[in-house]
Amino acid sequence: MGKHLPTADPLLRLQASITARDNRLLGWLYDHGVLTTDQIAAALFPSLDFTQRRLRRLTALRAVDRFRPNKADGGSHPYHYVLDQLGYDHVHAQRGLPRGRRDQARRRKHSLTNRPDLPHLLGGNQVFIDLAAHARTHPDSDLARWEPASAYHEPGTLYREGGDPNIILAGATGFPRPDGAGIWTEHERAVPFFLEYDTSGENLHVLIDKVIKYERLYMLSTWAWPVLLHLPSARREANLHNRLAGADLKTVIATTTAELRTALAASPAHQIWQLLGRTGRHRLIDLPYTDTHYPTHDQPTPDERAA
């Protein structure tokens, strides 16, 4: 009998099948934990049917795994996707990281399926997904960076040269721990931002305490990104603005609500952000910030340069 050919390495087989869009999805799942079928479709694919076919293929290749949480009133939610073990191995190889634990995917899936604040995680992820979906249909815009909350859990992550060395203790309770951060670009302009995603599950004073922590960071640092507070309702937004009325805050705090976005069918890129102490709404790209690492709004736009 002839010799059997060696079985192809599963990771090599996966890597031979990966597209640039798959790479982006696997990177997102690595960084942000979990995304639903609808979220993945909105941000990356032309149709839900196309999305489902590709996700079935990635599941068969053991790049991704999935689960369906049960609803409190019966039935189940749509599929939630996480990385499978080969997905982890692929991302580690792409990023030049050491190969992870053999049970990394199983342990993380178990953690996510039992996570009590899973709706909060998915809600925060949704804000970034909506920006990515907007960029997919607006070629002159882009979600250039999406950082998870974990990127700001280690001490020193908020420190910049020239700032107060006390910021090196940023993991302590006196400094903010955002739900995420990003950089949004439009027509060669960019705005970096922090996100605080609020579900109204906490007392309003907890949200105000977060604002105070951002103000403390502003006073001790050489840079300041706008802080986006995504709130569930107009009532909660009005209560927050009333509670902070008259406060001499230097930090740029911008609020919007899920109610407003639903009524206007608006993405986070649209003119939905209200600054504390001011009337009217602003586009995300027009929010002010201070950071020498990124181009500022003082720079002329391409049309202004041409003029």
C-alpha cells in the first residue's frame, strides 16, 4: 500500500482561505470579544445572506465559534460570534504574538456566555459597528482605530510625555477607564475619542463621577479627547446636563441618546452630539480636542487648500 499524504495543518488551511475582510473580523473578535450576526453584516458585508454563508465557512474552518443566549421571555437571541482556537492562533501569528493557550477559545467563550453585563458590552460595540457601517457606504470616512476597554486597564496607558507622572497610576480608581476609544476620520480630518456607553443601570451620580475622572485626567495631561456619553433616553440626557449645569469643566463632554438615534436613523457620525452647556448638536468629526499626535480641526480641508 502507498504511503498516506500528511494531513494539511489546520492553521495553514485556514490562512489559505482568509480574506482581508475575514482578517478584520477576526481582529475585532480578538479585541472586543463578541459580535452578533447583524453587527458583522452591517459593518463588513453587502447582505445578511452573504454574511451568514461566510460565517458558516469560518465556523467550519474553526476560525470562529458561536452561541445563542436565551431571552428572558422565551426564545433566543441571534447568533453571537466569538473566536475559535484557530482564530486565536491566526491572530497571534498575524500580530507576531506567541501562540496562545490551547484552551484559550474555550475559556473566553465560557466567560462571555456567562458575562452578566453582556448587553453592555454588545451595546458599546454597537456604537463602533455603526461607525464602521457608515464608513462602508461613505468612502471618504473611516473608523481608523477601535480600541477596547482592556486597552486602558493597565497603569500608564493614559500617560503622555510632559504630563503629570501621577497619570502612570491610571489603573487606579482616580482615573477613567473608558468602554472603548477610537479615531474617526472624514475627508482627511480626524477626531480621536473615548466612549462611555450607558444603559441607565447605574445611578446618575456614577456617571457624573466618571466625568470627574476625565476632568482629572485633563488637568494632569497634555492632551484631551472628547468623551462621548451614549445614553439610553432624552430624559437621562437632560438630567445629566442639569446636574452638570454651571460646572466649570474643561473636558469636552458630548452626549447623545439611543432614542434620538432611532428616531433619526442616525449613525454616531451624524449631527447628534450635544456639548455640555451648549445648545444644538454637532457631528462627531467637528468635536474639538487637544492632541498633537493627530491633525486638528485648525488644519484646512482639501477644499480650503484648493481655494
